Amino acid sequence: MEWPALLLSLELAAVTLLILLPIGLWGGRWLAYHSFPGRAVVEALLFLPLVLPPTVLGYYLLVMLGTAAPLGRWLQETLGVTLVFHFSGLVIASILVNLPLMVPVLQRSFEAIDPELRLAAEVIGLPAWRIFWQVELPLVWRTLVSASVITFIHTLGEFGVVLMVGGNIPGETRTLSIAIYDRVQAFDLASADAMAFLLLALSLGAVTLSFALAKRGAP
Amino acid sequence: MTNANRDRLIPNPARRRLVAAALALPVSVAARTGGAAFGEPLRVAAAADLKYALTDLVQRFEAQERVAVRLTFGSSGQIATQIRQGAPFHLFLSADERFALDLAEEGRTEGKGGVYAQGRIALALPPGSPLKADGTLADLGQAIGDGRLKRLAIANPEHAPYGERARQALIHAGLWEAIQPFLVFGENVAQALQFALSSAQGGIVSLSLVKAPPVQQQLGGFDLIPAQWHTPLIQRLVVVRGAPPAAHALAAFVFGPTGRAILAAYGFLPPEG
């Protein structure tokens, strides 16, 4: 078991989730309640990372953000930031990869709220933030937890994008899945075994929890 | 929905914990990045043929100099590309000096560095392999014809120096065309060896990996391939521009007596051949 890799993966998953939570809540809610031209395109783009091969996403990120690219060079020269082969690049990549697991899922959940419930809350004069906090959030709460758990575990295991954008720098971009790959190449199967089993157990637990929440939430 | 109902759904302690987690996380991240800035670890990228030799060498260096070193292994071509794309490596040990010299010419390194060793290639066989180590690859040629060979692993010749040398040796032996359908490519020479010993009948890899103790346990046998069959694997080390002084210290350590002794133990030839 490579503890620094596990720690790094946990950190990456936590930061990704923390940034995706408000994006998912706000974006999902907004898409659920608003209709606008090009909405289908936005929804398709949000869903795209789920079907796009991770290496393709990683490739484009690398090509756009690498220091050989105009955007990457500009970031480095003006802000002194290099995103590729750095933790921050992994965060950006993970957010993109996990968008489809948060935004569309929460959107469905907000769409399922009975409009009359919100109308009633408005009629009795509740301010918008209280409607959100006291009426909507309790109704999407289970979906939110389930989507968060899946996002978190998914980030722990992401491989293709991380390898492309992050390389394999111990303590910085060498996540759990990269460490497994690396240990296999080094004939260190004991270490690879332990890490693979941990990911297997966590993934199974996450899916089970998510299913259990969905069942309890059903009428 | 009643208040009681709502409170059961989002219990207050859960809310408080969520807020606490939200506040604690950026702090932990800041601590991590801040900690790195304090005594920045030395980031070393090396050709995969050094996977065991350099790990050994760096352990001694860390104990002596009290510097933390982070090792990344890959194919030399892949690492050179990553450095061009902005990978933050301080020191690059290339299995083929061409990749290091190209970076030097582009002004990405501090000078041209130095040659630390020469590499050799070998045919590595898993235990119970139907192939024989006969010193000439003649048996390999026969194995193609009589069906004993199903897969032969080499590193990707496009960007891995050992893959390129394996290709040259197979061309020299007159087997390159015939062996095409049997080749399986590793991303780097370490992966080629892993393929060779786990799912192929053999592979052409670096002597330095074959000599490593963890590999010896998995190995059925090996056969050194004559050095004249391929262009020399001149291994050069360069310090990337802007690297901390510790990078030069590690470079000196590699060139010093301890470094030379460790490299020799793993089957590397001295720089002069």
C-alpha cells in the first residue's frame, strides 16, 4: 500500500467534490427550472465526459494547458501557474470528468419536485433562500448524498485523465490508480493487491449505499 | 412537509459536520502545498531501465544528504515530451542521450550534463518458457516458425530507447519482419519486462532490470545480446533549468564512486564503454 498515493487520491476526491457540490446544486437547479435556446446543447456538453474516453479529455487538456500551448504559456508567463503535471491540473480534470455524475443527476431530482410545493411556499411568503433550504434541499438530499459518494469514489479511481495530465510524480500527481499501474510494472504485486482491493471495496460500498438511498427515496 | 420531518432529513449535527469539512479541506490543501514550498523535494525523472538501480542509489543519497527525492520512471522519449509540456522535473536521466541533448539544445537544461553509463539489452525469459537462451537469438528465429513463440515483448520503439535497440537487434538477426505478428509493446522497458514475464514467452529488455533482485525471483533465464548488434545506449543525465542545488548534488552522486558502483552492480557499463 502506498499511503502518499492514497492520501493524494482522498485529497483530490475531496477537493473535487467540494467544488462540484455548489456547481451541481446551482447548475442542476437552474437547468431544471429554466428553459432557454440551446439548452439541449448545454445538457449534452455536461453529459459528454461520461461517454468521452478519458484519454481524449486528458489529451485536450494537455494540449490546451501544457506550456507548449498558447493558453498554457500565457498562464505560466502572466500568473506563474503551470496546471499540467500538477495537483491543480488534476482537480480541473476531475471536475470535468465528474460533471455528468453531479449536474444532470441533481437536475432530474429538482425536476421531480412538485411545482405546487414550491408555489405553496411562495404563497405563504417564504424568501427564496428558505424555499431552497427548507423545501427543495430536503427533497433532493438523498440524490445529493448518493451523487456525492459516487463522484468521490469515481475520482479515487480515475486513471486515464490523470495519467495524461498529471504524469506520475510521487506525492503530487501519483494517485492510487497510477500507483497500482506503477507497482504492477515493478513486480510489486503485494502492494498492487492491497490498493486494488481497497478500491474494489470502496466502490462496492459506494454503489451499495447509493442504491440503498435510491430505494429509501422511492415512494 | 413538517418541521420535524425536515429536521430528520437534514440533522443539525450533519449540517455542522458538512460546514466543518468545508472549512478544513482548503486548510489541508494549503498545508500540503505550503509544506512543499518549504523544503522543496527534488523531482527526478528517469528512464525505466533505472527503476531499481536508481531507487537503490537515491536511498543512499537521501540518507547522506537529507533531501527528499521523488522518482518518476517512464520511457526517455515520454519524459522528454512531458518536460516540454511543463512537467516540473529537476533532473532527467535518459537511456538514450539524444533525448537529453535535444532538451539541452532547446535551452531547457543547465548545460549538456554528462554521460553516467552505457546500457545493454538482453533476452529475458519467464520460468518454463519454451524459448532457449542460446546467445544468438537463433532459437528465437526457430520458435517463430515452429509455433513455440506466441508473444515477444519489447518496449515501444517510437519513444523508448530499449525498444528501438531491440528493433535493431532483431533486424540484425534477420527476424524483424517475421516477428511482427508476435510483438507486444510495453509503454516503457519496465512494462515490456512485466509483459515478458507474465504473459509472453519472453522479451527483449534492459540488462539492468534483469539483474534487479525483485525481477530475479520471477525470471526463468536471460541472454545478453551482443552490443555490436545495436547502436550504443549512451545514458546521459541533464539538470533541468531552474533546478535547486540538490539536483547538482544528486548528479555528482551518480557520477561519484557510490553511484558508479551501484550502476555497475545492475549491469550498466561505465560511460567510456
